[in-house]
Amino acid sequence: MNFLTIGHRGAMGVEPENTLRSFVAAERAGLDLIELDLHLSKDGALVVMHDADVDRTTDGSGPIAEQTLAELRTLDAGRGERIPVFEEVLDAVDAPLQAEIKTVTAAQALAEVMLRRDLVDRVEVISFHDEAIAEIARLVPGVRTALVASRYGTDVVQRAVAVGATTLVLNIRRLTQEIVEHARKADLRIIGWVVNTQDDLRLVRALGLDGATTDYPEIKRTGRFTA
């Protein structure tokens, strides 16, 4: 398998994260996949944003879950961009997607879109939460899933296997050769995040990972990349 480069929230190092502008920039830069985050609005819309509230990335405030889509649409998500819904991203870019979900409820909403639009081949579902992965796997036959982890040990391999994930997306700050070897024995693919510097890239290459999630599209083009 070729080494994959994955755009973190699009191209968040150069564009407002999780916006259509960011996703289009990532695709134009030739990244292999685009990663995004999903939350549910008060009225059940599958909106694209990393945080549970809008404070950090927009000119608004408060939890996403307490605002309707219409209310969320009034906010500036950076450079005049509006908060997109998942299906708008599907229509704006052609690239394969990694969709991160935080809850079982979000898994259920995502499953409905995946089944209706036949997205099993295009969308890999990722999550820090084992129960969310288990739920999407139950609802969408054949879906590809990945377990994401920031603080972990070798137990992360058993967790991934238990929920049927085929990939681990791991914080490179804690990644060791021992964990890589455990994952390989379980036949798991490994993606490292976040890879933003030359040293980061050298590490994931040395560990023999399958890909890297990056904030900067330039990592696709040069091994001499620096943030």
C-alpha cells in the first residue's frame, strides 16, 4: 500500500478548519484523504465541526447541540465561511473521506446518510469512542472503521480488534515500536497524527506507518517539509 497523506480537518494549517474552503484546498493539493469531524445540531443536522461548541472556530458561542442549523449558519467559521453539513462536503469534493464521530447518536445519523448515498467505499468512519465504532459497524454493513487514540498503550490494539476496526489512528507522541509490532500482528493499518514537521515525518517513516494526518498539504510534496 502506498503511504497515505490525510488532510486534518481539510487543510487546517492554511485554511479555516472544517470548512468547504479547507476541504477544497486539501483536494487541490492532492491529499489522498480528507478528515473531518461531525456533531449534531439541535434539530439533528450533521454539521462539520471539531469542538462540541462553536466558540473557538467561529464568531459565535455555545454548544452546537443547543443551536439549530439555521442559527449555526449565521456564524462566520473563518474568512466568511459558513459551517457546512456533511452532505455539502460530499458534493464539494470527490476525495475519499475520514469522518470522525463522537457519539452513538452521531453514528446513527451518519449511517442514514451512508446508506442512502452508498458511501461504504468512499467514507471511513473513525472515532475515539469504541461504542460509536461498534454502532456504525452494526448499522452499515461493510463499513471501514478506525479507532483513534491519543493516550494509549498496547491495549489499543485489543480495543480496535474488539470493535472490528481495521485501522488505528494514533498520536505519534506516544507511538512506540512495540505498539506498531502489536498492531501488525493483529493485521491493523496504522496512521500517525499530527505530522507537521520534518522530524514528525522522519518518525512515521522510520516506524513504517501506512500514512500521516497533517495540517499542511505541503507534506504530500516534499520530504524536506517543515511547518
